[in-house]
Amino acid sequence: MSSTFARRSRPAALLALLGALAALSGGCGAGAGKAPDGTRLTVTQDFGSRAQRQFEAPKVSGSETVMRLLQRNAKVTTRFGGGFVQSIDGSAGGRRAGRPLDWFFYVNGIESSQGAAAVRLHPGDRIWWDRHDWGAAMRVPAVVGSFPEPFLHGSGGRRLPVRIECADPAAAACDAVFKAMNALDIPAAKGGLGTAQVEDSLRVVVGPWVAARDDHALRQLEAGPARSGVYARPSADGRRIVALDARGRPVRTLGAGTGLIAATRAGDEPPVWAVTGTDDAGVAAAARSLTERALGRRFAVAVSGGRPVALPEDPAS
């Protein structure tokens, strides 16, 4: 089930609506048609820190849905008329150490506003299911761990325009992000911060946090994961980035030279990515980490001492 619906704390009326949605869409996924190719399916736990299943070429059929894809490739139990994933290969939602725990899914790194039984699969889609604690953030609207998605295949089968907005378009970090996109055959425009407004575009904001925070979507990070879904909290002056654990508690405060790669959304707008840091050195470190290897299966990434650190951070690491 999508993280929008997978909430045990939601009112009974919403659960009834979820059941109705599942009843209406339960027949999806078995229809005729060409099977979407290039699909990947990833199943993890604890914000991607524990790999459970990885399918580079999962079993897939024509007119597939996210739910049916999962059911073809794993043992799944559901609730509420088949619209809510309760368990995958025996790992179930519920509570752990008194904390709420459930399954959530992302399509090309974007949280869906619909249930898994209603979301159609498109060629190239990367589907990621993760079971995690949602007590600190009931919603994680976007993650970076499916890179180069959503830039490569977009959302809902539609590739979106990509714009790289830089605090300094002449900076080496801005050029590095632009070249990283081009190397992946992702057409991207490059310019200054807020110099163009294109509807339904994916934006990558590159620059120190003191400049990046002017973006209305990214400023949500300063309010913590309950607001942004990102387990890092930059200070308003941009000099510090607090790395948080899965409960939203501070693990450590990172200072000069720290980079951050994170994604969030404002309402239903397309995700906005930040390639940012406490200073120019931090931004450069983040730009160098804009790779599938550094970002894979991570919700967000801090770069400390030149090393990518998964967020939320494990206090024991």
C-alpha cells in the first residue's frame, strides 16, 4: 500500500475508503497487453538499510499494477480488500518496541497518492517497497535511492523536464551535476535559482543551504522529517546539518564541509532535489556523490569527510 494510505492511525472512514478503492481496482494487473520492460523491484527494511529482495528482471505481465508485480515475485498478505500490504515474505507491519511499523512503496523514488492496486506499471519503472518506522514521519514524499529516477523515466509513464537551478551557474558543482545528468542521457536545462517556472518539471537545486533554503519546498527540511520526510535538519544560517535517526532524534551535528542530497515535495508538485551543503566544499562533495552507487537504496544522504552517510542515520554506525 502507498504510504498515503498505509496508516493505522487514520480514521475508520479512510479505511473504508481504502477498502472501496481496493474493490474497484482489485481486478487490475491481469489484463492483456505488452508487459512493461526494464522494470526493477526492490524490497528492503528500515529505510533501505536491510536488503530483503532485489529483482533486476522481475516476473511481469501485461497491464501490470504495482500490487500485482509484488504478488508475482514475493509472498504477500493483504488487508482491507487487498489494497493494503500487511506482509512481504513473512515480514509484517505492526509495532516494534512500541513503534509503528508498516510497508511503504515508491515508484521512481516518488511516493504514490494511490494504493498499489491502482498504480499502473510503466516501462523502466523502479518499484521500491520498504518496511520502516513511521512514527517520526507519516509521509516521506520523495527519496533519492532510486537514482537516476525519477529523472530518467519520470512519473506515471511520462518523462518530465529537468531543470538544474544553481546558486552560482558557473560553479564547478553546478557543472558536475549537469554533466552527471547528461552522462545518463537525461536532457537538462541549467540556470540560476528561481529564474524559470516550468510546470510539472523536476528541479535540482545546487548550492549552499543558505541559498537553497529560499526554495519553498526545500525550506521544509528545517522543520524536520514530520514536515519534509527528510531525516536531516539544516540550520537556517546553513552552517550546520543535524543528522537524525529513524525516530527523528539528533544523532550528530555536521559542520563545515558537509554535503546533503535529499528530495522532498510541496503538496502534489513534482519532487525537488537538493544538492547542497554547509559551504561550497560541502556542495562540491554532494555533487560528486550524485551517483547510483552513493545513493542506491538510501532515503537521503549526508556527505561527511567525503563519505556518503545514509539518512536516517543509525546511531550505532
